[in-house]
Amino acid sequence: MVAVTKHGQATIPKRFREKLGIEAPGKVLFRETDEGAVIVEQVRSPSEMRGFAAHSEATTDEPATAILRDKREQDRDDRESEFATGE
């Protein structure tokens, strides 16, 4: 159990900070799954991420805006398909 202050702050228990490698000051990301579960993930610092893209196979020459546009179209098509099939 974690207490939340009136300012919305919560303390992540030490065992979870150690397991996730979270150091103070640091940042975490709260992500909700489709099932409603909340996942806490460590956010890596920019200095830790430096050079990551250059060594990643996921790099592309396509502009980010074009990638986002394609992804949004794909998501829209998926939603329309789900709506049409009633899933």
C-alpha cells in the first residue's frame, strides 16, 4: 500500500525502486493496460539514451510526422474494423 499526499505525490517502496533501478531524483512512467492494470516503468535519462537510435535497427529515414500519420490511420482502420465486427 502506498500513501498519496494532498499534492498527489506517492512514495514508491524501496524494493520496487531497487528492482526497477529508479534513483532519486528520477522519473517513472505510469502506463495503463487494456485490462486496466497500471504498469510503472523507469524513464531513462537523456544521457543514458544518447546514441540509442544510431545503433537501433528501428531507425528510418521517414519523417516522424509521416510515421505518426501512418500509425494513426492504422489505428483508425483497426477501430473501424472492430466496430464493424462488434468486437
